[in-house]
Amino acid sequence: ENVGIMQLFASGMLNSNDVAVFVEGPDDVEFYYDFIAAYFPGREAHYFGCGGKNGVLAASKFFSSYVLAERPFRMLYICDRDFQPLTGNFMEGVFYTDGYSIESYFANSAYVQYVLNKYAQNSMGKRAKNAFLSAVDASLNNAAARCLGPMALACCLRMRGIEFDFDHLAAWNLFDNDGDTIRPRRNRLSVMAHQLGVDCGEVSSGELLRVARTFSGLQYRTWIRGKFAIQLIKMVVKHCAKRTADDAKIRHIMNFFGREALRNSKAFLGDIDKLREYSVRTVAPEVFPA
């Protein structure tokens, strides 16, 4: 059963002036709420969690052929990009994030700067802040490069239809951060396979290399899982903060990388052009990866 579809029929609240938004889960409501409200002033938006990406895609497919007695003003289908298009084609009429997931929008030094300016404005001088942000950027890019193999393995497993729970893998499983540097652990692929409960032997070295090469030509936000990337940047911020005289003043900004980041989405990003284009379209698009 598709949770989103069942909620729509059970709600009894929708009319032709409303906007129906099908999303994967509650975190997406936090992220998209202010964007959708800005795109449709004066209209009420109703959000329907579909229990994951497959649920959103199923809802889109269902309502593309089912005729409602009273159709909402807009019906939006929004989900994470994940490893697409390597694991499958984009579905027509669905909006996809431009990074791996909604969390990917915040796994960068620009968001660190935003949080510092908003919540820790007087934590350090301008020169020290610029040096800190440069260190965060360099450390994050270096750490991201060390994730190429593990994320390529995850993609290959998904391409083969092998299921696993990505929540079982955390950034600290692949990195040590106890000393002066963030060090990638040895045998990261084996460690990852153990954490996910999968067999590396399911994927050939040639297949893994091809996907890794594809990823290497893309920005890391498109292939590092968003939740993992948030863990990674928090590790980097903590590490870089220890090397400054303002450690205690900086550390508290890590509180703003969870749900608070999702609530800050519009204030930080301003707008997502492809989301606006998708949302206010007059005819269904062919595909809208951001």
C-alpha cells in the first residue's frame, strides 16, 4: 500500500485551490515547506509522506492515470536523487534533488559560514574566520575523496539490487579523528561491507573502478550519501576548530547541522531554481533533476 495515496484519499481536505506535495518523509516537509509556501502564496499545501522514494514514485505513476473527482491545483512529487541516474532513469514529472539528498545542500563550507555568521557572529575575527573556512573546505574535500571507493561500492550494490541499510554506516566507521589529522582507516571497503552486512565479492573490481571513475568527475555532493556527508562535515568542523584559539566558541555551531539545517533551508539557499520551475509549471515536465 502507498501511504501517500491512502492519506490523500482519507484526508477529505483537498480541493482545487490546494497543493498536494508527495515527499519521502517528515524531514522533507521541514526542508521544502518555506519554498512551496513562497511558490504558492495564498494556497494551502498538504504534505503526504510516502514512506520512502519508491512510495513517491508509485504515487506519481498512480495519479498520472487516475482521474480525481476534484484535482488539486498542483500535485508535486519530490524525492532524493540518490545514486541516479546510475541505478535507474529519472521518472517523468518528478523533482529530484541536485545532490544525493536534501542533507547534501548543507555539507559544505558555505553552510558553515552561514551558521557562523548567524549564530556565532562574534566568535572570531574576519581573518581567523576566513582561515578557518579555508581549512574546513580543504579538509572536507580531502575526506570526501577518501570516500570515493566506499560510495562506489554502495552504488554498485544498489545497481545489482542488493538491499542494505545505509544508516548502519557512519563517517567514524571509515575515519579516525583522534589526533592532529583526520585519517582514513585502512581496508575501508571491508569495514563498510561489515557494517552493512554485505559481501564485497558481489561486485567485481572492474565494475567498482568504472563507477569510481564516474564519481571522480562529479561533485561529491552528488555521490556521497547526504546523512553521511553531514557526519563528515561535523567531524571536519570539530577537527578544524581544535586548531584555533576559538574552539569553544565554534563547536556549538554543530548543533545546527541536523533538523535545524532543514529549517534554515530557504534562508540559506534563497531559492532552488529548478524546484520553482517544476512547482509552478503549467504543463508536466519531462524530468526535473535540480
